Amino acid sequence: MRIAVLDDDRTSLEQMCQALAESTKELPDMVDIQAFHTAADFVRALKRDTFKLVMLDWEMPDSSGIELLEWIHGYFDVPPAVIMVTNRNSEEDVVEALGKGAADFLSKPFRPLELKARAFAVLRRQTRTGMPNGGAENAELVCGNILIDQTVGTVFVDGEEVKLTRQEYRLIYQFFVHLGRPLARAYLYEYIWGREERPGSRTLDVHVYRIRKKLGLEAQKGWNLVSVYGYGYRLQALSEGEAEA
């Protein structure tokens, strides 16, 4: 899981990263916190990678936080959660940020424990709402004709168990947890194989092909597993009308 932190003030940036590093120790997945000093660097990273949470300063040297927030929600069908962390503290600013899609708003100077608590709360909400059946604490993920039993790492299609390799299971698990959200190739390689993608590697593409065939992830059965050009892959659940079309 990756978290992006944007702030042109290096001291504030370091403090946020430190507070987040402490809060994410309680999370089940490994966390990669990436710091950005400019909006341009962040946008380039966001276009090639998958972030779960963004801590965003309102005033950046090359853009405003609100402009970035609007861009994020316009660019992604399922955007990462954004917490505004800013010197602004008026009611109008809070209302504007939340109205543009921010998950939370925190004024500077922030208290590290409060920042930690708010970030952790947003991440927990993201995890719950990201699950196909809406509950991170459940042992089973159910969506359509597919069930994932997390206790034993088993997948069932129409009630029948499907034999998967460990990597195939981890891949389909990620697609279902982030259903509808594009996942970057770099993110998937790191999560599933624990390494960066090697030049010319087709490992991910072969595994996507295999799980598409094994689980029947096709339009006729209500699924759309597609490549997102220059980025990665996305699994979508189709409506009845879309599936029939």
C-alpha cells in the first residue's frame, strides 16, 4: 500500500511522514510512504502508480491543493482518499475541500497523534468500502458469482473451487479488494512478487490471462478485466445491461 504526502515545507513534510509511519504499523499490509515537494512530481507518480491515501497541502509551489483534488477526482473513476493538511482553517475552506471530494481536513500546525488517528480512520474506511461485500473484518469476500475465502486462500466460482497458484490468488484478491479501481503494474509487481517489473517482462500479463480464463472474468458473466493503457489493469463488475450488450 502506498501513501503520498505533498507539502513544499520540508519540516512539515518530514513530520507528516513520521506520524504516518507510526500509524501504519497497525495495518496488515506493508506501507510505502512517498514524499513530494511539487504537484508535478506527484502527478507523474500518480499516473504510473497506485496510492491508497494522499495527504495534500493546499498551497503548493506549482499548483493549489484544490486544483489537484479536482484533477484526482476527474482523472480516476475510483480516486484515492485525500486528506487536506493546510494552514487554512476557515469554515469556507473546510466546506470547499470536503465539497471537492476530500475525505478529511486538518489544519496546521497539526498534532501528530491527531494526524495519525485521522489517517488511520480514513484508511480503515477505504478498506471497508473497497471490499466487494463491504466489510474488511469478514473472512469471505463475495461479489456476483465469485467468493474468496480469506481464511484458507481459496476462490469459488458458482460454488465450485478453482485451483489457483499463490500468485494468482494474490492477484485476484487485489482486483476484488480494489474492484473498479485501476491498479498500476508497479504496485501489482511489488505486492505479488515483491520486486520491480523487469524490462520486457510479461509475467503480470500471463497471470492476468490465466485468472481471466480460470474465473471466467468475461462480459457474459458480468465481469470486465481490462488493460489500462500505460498504467496497469482494472477489474469491473458489469451491470446486467452491460453484460448482455
